Amino acid sequence: MLSLKNVSRTFNDGSTGFKNINFKSEKGEIIGLLGTSGCGKSTLLRVVSGLDIEYTGSVKINDDLIKAVHEKVGIIFQEPRLMPWLNVVDNIGFGLNDKKDKQKEAQTFVDLVGLNGFGEHFPKDLSGGMAQRVSIARALITNPEVLLLDEPFSALDAFTKMQLQDLLLKIWHQYQATIVLVTHDIDEALYLCDRIFILRGQPGEVYKELQVPVSRPRSRGDEELAKMKATILDLLDLSQVENGESHDDIKTTTTK
């Protein structure tokens, strides 16, 4: 279980990234953080991951207080961040350190993310979608209890994005990790998440918590999801700029 209690992040220049964030997740829940640029979503993810420990409040996984990088937390960034001198198998197995049969286990994850036959390829030979599949496998091979995703599909074309969203759900069904997804894409949040937290303001605060009532498997064209999208658009108030917020990066195009 992941829990955040009164979590705030203030920087050295006195600015505040976000404040008073509170939520708890159940095991295996997919939580979405949706909001405009500047409301602290990615900074919050860095805090949960242990990459940024200069926060107030408490972040816990089960009973462990996060004050450093945690072995049970995996993170997938917007860009793959692969090591160009390592092939696909070695990139995936990098986090296993000196574990026995590392290559054999890495090959299992090559197959899991649909890259069978590409294990010996290097990052320069991969498409963007393939590289992100490697990134997903690298995060999963350490068997994290919490998986953090920072806009992992935003740089991909629409069709590749949908394929990787479905791949993520397939893997999630198998491993049941708790997932926290940062996204600007309303359709993506509605398709993937159990709950969505709307963040607004600078510093960012939780403006609204929404439960997605549609059971899985979900249809991208579901009428209930379309209604929820309209609600979210109203909550984000895209018709005007409030408190210095920028709404340019919120994606409002429905994917059929």
C-alpha cells in the first residue's frame, strides 16, 4: 500500500511545487495524477520514488518511510533513457546487478513486452515504441510493488500509444503492482486508471478525486468515459487561465 500524508515540496528559492497532498492506494490499484503544467505532478512522482527527499509530510510504502530510493519502487520516464552501449537484453537486466541467470531472466522480459528476436539489438536500432517497451521491461524485472509512470507514452504516435497502454494493462493483470501514472492525456487516464486525482494551482493541490466506475476491459468509446471526460474538462476549467496555470498541454482529442 502506498500512502501520502500532508506531503509538500518547497524549493530553495522559496517556491512550492505542491502542497498538502493526501491519498492512499490499495494494492494493485492504478492511480492517475492529471493536471496542467506547473502543478507539481512530476515532482510528486520524484518524491514518491525517493529521487527527491526534500519534502515535508510522510510518504510510505506499507510501513516504510520513503527517504531514499526504494528497492520496491520502479519508475518509467517519458523518454526511455536506455544505455546506448548495451543491447536490449543487457538494458533490461541492468538493474539485477550480479544476480545469477541475469540474461536468462532478462530474455523472459524481452518476450513479455513483445520484443522477441530483438534481444541483441542496440537502442539506435529501435523505434520509439520499441525503446519504451525496453524501458517498461527494465522497470518490471525487479518486481516492484509500486510502479511510477511519468507520461511514458506522450512522445509516441497515437497507434503505438494505444498498443503500449494495452500492453501495460496486460502486464499489470499479471503482476498486480500498484501504479501511479502522471499524464496530461484525459483519455489515457480514463482508459487506464481506477481513480484520478485532479491537481490544480501553483503550487499544486488535489482539487478533486474521481473514481472511474467502468469495469475492465474498457472500450475507448464507452459513453460513461465520455461523460467523465466532459466532467474533467469542466474541473480543469480550460476556458481560462487561473493562478498562472498553463493549459496548453492538456490533450482533449478523443481517441476512438
